[in-house]
Amino acid sequence: MSDILLPKAFESQMIDLLGSEEFSAFKKAIDEPSQTSLRLNSAKQVELDWEKSSIPWSDQGYFLKERPSFTLDPAFHAGAYYVQEASSMFIDHILKSLEIPRGIYLDLAAAPGGKSTLLSSYLGENGLLVANEVIQSRAQILKENIVKWGLGNAIVTNNDPEHFSPLEGFFDLVLVDAPCSGEGMFRKDPQARTEWSPDHVTLCELRQKRIMDQAGALVKAGGYLIYSTCTFNEQENEDMIRFLTEEFSYEPVRIPLDSDWKIRETIVDAEGKRYFGYRFFPHLVNGEGFFITILQRSEDAFIQEPKRVKDFKHHYLKEIWDRDSAEMDRELGFEESGKYYTLNDSYFRISKDWNLHFQKLSQHVSLKYFGVELGKKQKQDWIPSHEWALSLLPKNGFPRRELSKTEALDFLRKNELELTDLPIGWVLMTYQQLPLGWVKNLGNRINNYYPKDWRIRM
Ligand code: SAM
């Protein structure tokens, strides 16, 4: 139980929303411990030996009976799962139950990347995700999580939402998990209670409106806009639906719900239509406080398709011609579906199906990462990158060494490795068959190429 009291104005706001009887149940629930949950990466399967139960709205989501030390689980570092609170995984249900078409998606406020990894899994090989974060240091964490997830179908950008304005009508889906007043975090992070005030709520609302004013325009005709917050108040939730429907032309979308889930639907009458939002209260749902809505852009809105550029020019990217890209795919034993670029002499590969979209994006936003970075090539030899190790792309020609848990932790800590019978040269270290990174055996010494900044210090 937290000894940080709830702000009085927050209490009265919640009583208005819930009534005083239900408010007591709410207040009790936010003083109980929150439950740990994770979402599995279906492309990187492992055996988890923790006691777990399914999250009903996400087929890859599980509640854990106890919170283990994820840092000391090598599978966590291999990207086998993402630790994410359960309410957020409802996006999985939205995408699957409504069969939202795959295509080019934008997660506009993406760090640290929980929802982006979910979108990346949903898109698989049939889409491209742009995961954007405005704060540079957070964009770096986002990149790391995208690299670990390893699907190679994402671009990480570091921009203010405003910078996307030339991309009006470009995206099939835009998700904005907005920075908010965080009322839904009062249990997990009691300190958040001290930062709350009615003025802060208003400040958040104004910031959200600025973001949504940009985001609303980026969705193409027939595409979808998902808006979510981890807060309960109407100003940052229902009022945003009103704002969006006044500014743009969006149709309502209703999400099928199972009544056992106890997710509360809210209805907003706006512009002569009934729109829907969904609230997750911690006294009803086993997850943190959350709000989400989905809207569909009207068919008469604009669609922007990228055009073929005859002579692609970029100030730091160099395009590898299609014929040479196909040759590289053949040489590396990949499916011939890649388009290559170099950046600081390192090779990057993205799906050629999305190349025109990528080129268009690269003209307007600041790229932090895209597709899969393979590394550098010196004559015929590769200096393979960590990003390649963690990706799903094959690593043909490189020997592998399966590690025990103790050996894997030594590798992740960058401790001295005592591995006998290791082949000379680059060797891929694996744990439960999942790649963790590279070592280079020089014969008299083993160099550990696990990134210094990622090293575990426990
Ligand atoms: N979607 C993320 C996830 O699931 O891991 C969490 C996103 S968090 C709720 C909101 C993000 O918005 C933060 O990373 C924050 O840095 C970013 N942000 C803050 N101010 C912003 C602004 N003015 N425009 C866009 N994003 C902003």
C-alpha cells in the first residue's frame, strides 16, 4: 500500500466518473500490487518455466504468478518476449477481431516500444512499421527494443509529430499512445500521484490536441486511427474523440467485447454519430488503467501513394541498385525480397515491397534505424552486426554455439568466456537456439562483440 495520498481533486473527479461506492473499490485496487505480464514474440519461441495464465484479449499475452528477474533470463535479451502490462495488449484484440488490413503503420509516440513490437508482430512480412519517438534518448531505447524483436519490418525515427506533415494520407494505420497525466499509473508508480493536478491535466490535453491535429491528417482514406492514454479523465479521452471528429472526418468503430473482461465502453455523441471508447479500471480489469479508441478515416479523404524516384538522392544513405540487391540476397542465402542501402559503409536491408514508402519517408524524417543492419563488408568477408544476429534473417556460413544459461549470462555480462572447441572466426552465440550476439575467436583469444551499452551489470 502506498503512503502517497491521492490528490483531493482527483478523488472528486473519479467519484464523478464512478459514483462513490465504486470509487471505494477503485481506491482499494490501486493500493494492491500490480500483476506482471509479458507478450511472447511468436517469431522467437522459447520454453518459459514460470507459472503463467493467459491474457484473454491477446493470444501471445500471459500473466505471471510472480515477477522473475528478467535481466537474468538470456531469452529476454534474445527478444523472446516483451514485458508489458496487460491492458495495452488490447490492441492485439482490436487488430485481430476487426481484421484491420496490414500495410504501412505509424506509431507516433512509440518509446520504449511495447505497442510497436505488438504492431510489428501483427504486420509480419506484410507491412512496414514506422516507430517514432520525439525524445532522442528514448528513441535510442526504442531502437534497441525493435532490434531485439528482430522482425526487420520497422523503421525507427526521431521526430516531432509536426515533421510528418508532408505525409498526409500516407498511412494505413496511425497509433498515438499519447503522453498523458498518467492516472492509470498511480498503482504501478505511486510517485505519479504527486505530479497530478487539474492544471497538469489541461496541459496534457493541449499537448494531445497538438499531436492529434497532426496525427489525424496522416491516415489515408479508409485507414484507421488508434488513440490511447493511461489516464481516466474525460478531458484527455472523450474530449479528444470530440476534437478529432470536429477537425477531421472519421467514422465510428465499435470493438467486440466479452462481458467477462469488464472493460467499460463509453459512448461519445459527436457530429451526429455515436463514437466508442474503452476504459480499463484496475478494480475491474487485471491490468493498469487505460483508455483506447479507434476511428476509421472517411472514404472521401486523401490517399498519398509514394511515387517512383528516378534518381534517389539522400544526404547520408546510398542506394544499392536492384540488380546488386538481388545479388546480395543470393550471396547471403536470403529470399530475394530485399533492397539494400549503405550508411557509413554498413549495409542495411529492407523489404523491396516497401522501398518506395521508405524512400519517401527518408526525405522527410530523421532515420535512427531501418530494416536490418547487416554490418560491413571487407572484400569477401563480413563484419556482421549485432542487429543481424538478433534479426530473423539467416546467418548462413557462420557457425553457432549453443550456450548454457551460465555461459549465456557470462556472454551478456561480457565476462571472460571459456568455450572450448570453438571454431576460428565469427561464431553466433545462441541460448535455447535463439541468437544472442557474436564472438570472434582469434585462436589465442575470444573477442566478445555484445554491445558495451547493453551489457548486463547484475
Ligand atoms: N507507446 C509506448 C509503449 O507502448 O511503449 C509508450 C508511449 S508513452 C505513453 C508516450 C510517449 O510520447 C513518450 O515516449 C514521450 O516521450 C512521447 N512524447 C512526449 N511529448 C511528445 C510530443 N509532444 N509529441 C509526441 N510524442 C511525445
